[in-house]
Amino acid sequence: MAVIAVIAVVVASSSDDDGPTLRISHSDEGGFPLRGGAKADDPMIEEAAEAWLADDAREGDDGVLDHDGEAMRVLWAGRLGDSETVVLAADRHAALLRRKLDPKGAFSVRGIDEIRNAQDPRIISFRAAVLVDDQAEPAFMPARVQENDVAPHDGLWTAGGRYAASELLPAGALAVRNGLRRYVGERSPPATVVTGEQLSTWIVDDALLDKLMPGTTTFAPPAYQRFVAAVTPRTSTDGERRQWDRGGEPPELRLVQDRSLPVLGSTMVLTAEGSAARDQMLAATGGSWTAGKDEAEPVNLSPPTSDDEAYGGDGPPLAAALVDRATDERPWRDLSVFVAGGPEIDTIEVLSGRETVTRPGPVAVIPLPEATDGASDTRIRGDLAVIGRTAGGRVVVPSTITKG
């Protein structure tokens, strides 16, 4: 494999008697050449870099920059709407800076992202924008049936229309083919950035990517809505969402099933790589082609707990949730147990009272025999036990059983 050629160019280098030297450069390294309509505006880029340094210094011990002679890489510089925008990278962090087109305007930091490193950022995501590899094949869809106001600007995806003023990408996902390459000719794993109030970046498998790429439709299909609903409640902003120390890659999402299930209806089930010994199980139901009708909702399958070792250690992922779906036509509660596991789960067994029910894995919804009238609490006589078995006969227990 041929390594991508690297040509470093110094954009600005400045110092004064009271501070360290600030060195700003750009290159074609890692698939991120300097892009944007103002990439030749060196004074603007330098002002943005100085603003990041000043903002970081105010953070004290919580800052992310080395102030003893910081070296920054500029990745994007341009004008979007009534603002100037610059994306910079230093070591393992990137910053999005903006200022209004005003004589008195000053740059301010609008987002910080943890990246693999400045020379090989792979993908850079902020709540207001996402910057992708120059050879990536991305497509964005909102999580709801609505007009898509997100568009690329020389590799930088930002929101327009009603979202422009808030500078927040709407809830949705940016699916990316070939977006994490390191070498010329390398087949990059597909990835997705889940956007909105919470933000996360994942590697996805080909089966899931096929459901996320919109094709010819201009609206988010129901499967897309289920995906965003399943992943969003499990994302976080605590610095663990990327886990770059795992071989320099974001965590992985894999599609287990996306089909209609008893009681739940259309349901997507995913496995998600996490920090625990076992992967997490994620799921969501619903979705519609009609705006405001039957939007997708997550199923509360809790992630593995700190007690994982007591519940089967490093076995395949398995989780369960008690679900009821009372309706006007059926006011009593139909209590069932929803069990979801990884592809290794061959059969599922549910023991309730004196009954044992076995279903094929890795996903099953099993009605429970004991349910009460909707006016009173739902109760189960005796204990409830859920286990899974692999094709080789290994017993797997769920990390948790929750109320869905």
C-alpha cells in the first residue's frame, strides 16, 4: 500500500515577548487537505488560532492545548452565511471557531472534538458541523420526516434553513462510505456520525450502512428513524464515545435484525461496542413515512453493568426488557419479555412460574402468562429467568432485565 503523500505548508508563525510561538500549517496528510473558500486568508486563520489558544488558557487545567509553543493544523477556512468559520487541529483535539461578519466581530470556540490525532483525524464531528475525508462518500438524513436542511460545503457538513440560527445539526445521522481511510487504495470501514443534542461516531457494518444510505428518497425511511432512536439514548459526551485508544478506531455498531416482531411491531436490534467486557444491545421500534405519526422510540435495553463478571463475564451480548402495549381496544396489559442478543445466540429460554418457553435466537418476544388488569400493577407469580444458548450449548445470561 502506498502511503498518502504529505506536503506541509506553514500558514502562519508568530510570537511576542509574553507568549510562546504559534505555528500553523496545513498538508494533505490523512485525507484532510486545507479546504474552504477562505483557505488563503492567512490573517483570518491566525486570528482563529489565537482565539482558540486564549479560550483554552481560560480553561486552566481543563484545557487541551500545549501552551509551550503550540503547533496547529488548519483543516478548513471559509465563509458560511453571515459568519467566518475555521476548523483547527492540535495533537488529539480539533476546534470549530466562528465569528460574525462584523468589523467588531471576534472568533469564539463553538465546539471541541477529540480526534485520533492532528495528522490522521479520520473524521471530525461537532454539534454544529462534521468535517469528512476528501474522498468520503457521505449522505445525511434527519431522524424525522422533514425537509433535509443539512448540506456539505467543501467537505464541511452544516445545517441551514431553520437550523442555521441555532448552529446545531438536527437529530439524524451522517452515513459515510470510505470515510476512515489511511492509505491510497485502502477499503475503509463505513462509519456514521449520529447528530443532535447528543453526538457520537461509530464504525458500522455493511448491512447497517445499506439501511442508512438514503438512495433516491429525500425523507428518512422508517428504518433510519429506528436507527437514530436506538443509538441516541446510549451516546454520551463524557469523552468515551470515541475510544480512540482501541486501535485508533471509533467503537463498532452491527445490525442484528430489523423486522416486525410480535407486540413491538417494526424493530431494529443492534450490538454496540462499549467499554465493558460485553457489547451492549440497543433497540428501537416504530417509524413512519408520515411526519408526526408513529415516530420511532427506543426500547430500554440497559447496557452491561459493572457487575458483568457476575453475569457471565465476556460472553456474547444478551439483554432483556419487560414490555407491555396497552391500547384503547385492549385496555389490559399484555406483558411480554423482549430478549435480544448478538448473532451468537442460537436459542432463547424464558422461565416464568412453572412454564418454560423456548424460541429461536437471537431475538424473541415471549408473552408471559401472568398479567393483571390495567387498573392495577403488573405482577408476575414466581421468579422470571431468561437465558440464551449458543449453537455449541454455552449458557448466556442477560446483563440486566429492565422495564421497557
